[in-house]
Amino acid sequence: MTTRRALIVEDNREIAALVKLHLRDVQCEADIAADGKRGLELASGHRYDLVVLDLMLPGMDGLAVCREIRTLPGYVPILMLTAKSTELDRVLGLEMGADDYLVKPFSVRELQARVRALFRRVEALSSTAGTTSADETLERGALRIETGKRRVSIGGDEVVLTAREFDLLLHFARHPGQVFNRARLLDQVWGYNHEGYEHTVNSHINRLRAKIERDPSAPEYILTVWGVGYKFSDRLDTGDGSAAVVGGLTAKGP
């Protein structure tokens, strides 16, 4: 069985050692960083399969570390580990890019179950990616999405998105006209259902609209279906017909 590698960013030595010990039971070895700055240095210089990140850290807190990790190339699941349990703290963690949230004190079984779920999520994404070309390009109106490069542009101008914003936009663009409620988007884009955090979807969509729409108050791409959820427009003009992805190239219909 393949051994994965995790980064534990936790200033409590006993908790860090405990997490490292029990990650071995799920075939995952770990490095430990005792502060946020060191954790970010390790995350920037090494390839990890998981980051277990404490919220309250000396120097650079967990939210700042999470935000910076999400600007790095490549995707790594982040499990936020903290003594804070208020809804605001959980929402902030998820909106900064964390994939899951575990509150101290936690049981070893729950830790391992959540880690296994995150690994299954990554494996599922990798399997899906393997069925499409690395050079797949989607064109919707003036919007262009290059999946292999994870690059988005509007009318030729590049748009800088976070990893989660890109995943959300790509999910919409691959299913034009299909309506998704917030719970379903959480399940399919965030990995599984973060029940009670539907407003996280709202925040990400608002940020996406601010970056890709000419007028976010009158969106052309990501539309609101009142009382239901959101959909990606299926009425976009592609210049000479509707765009379709064929063999990794963008083909335009008649």
C-alpha cells in the first residue's frame, strides 16, 4: 500500500505527536512544524498529501497559512484542527480553503475517518481528471478555461482565482444549464457535505462573480435560480456556435 506524507502544523507538541502517531495507522507519515511560518515554508518546499493545520499558532495563524497554501501550485487537502468551535471560526476556515474542520478534543477514530474521507476525495478527483485530456479547454462566451494549466481568462485577459474558485467555476462550466443547490455544490466541489455551511458557497460565488463578470449584479455566467440555487448559463455566444470539448481541443459547432 502506498505511503502518503502529511504536514502537521501544531504548536502543542503532545497533540502533534499524537496526530503523527495515528496517521501512521492510515499509512501516512508526517512532518511537524511548530509555528505557522515554518509550516508555510515546508508546504512551499515539499509535496504533501495532507496538511493538518491548527488555527491558533504563534506568529502566523492558521487562517493566514491556509490562505497562502491555497495560492501555491497543486492541490493539497487541508484539515483544520483547533480548540475553537464557534460557527464563525469554522466558516472562516472553510472560506479560506480548508477542506474539513476538527475541533479539539477529538477522538482518534474521528481524526482517522476524516483523513480517510479526504484521501478518498483526492483519489476521486484524480480518477475524474484521468478521464479527460490534460489540455482540455472550455470556452463559454469570452471565458476561457484551460484545465491542465488551471488558467482562466476573459477576453484574453488572465483572471487570478484561488484553487477553490477555479474548481467551482470549472464544475459550473462543465455543466451549463444544470441547476445546483448549495448543499450539492458543497458535496461535489468541497468533497462532501459540510452541513450548515451553505453560505460558504454564497461567498465563493460572490467572489467569482466579482472576478469574471462585467457587472456582478447582473451576471452573464453564473446565474441565480431563485429559491433553488445556481447554474452556469447555457445561452452564451461563442462567436460561431456552441463550444464543445473534443479530444482535448475546443471544437465549435455549426
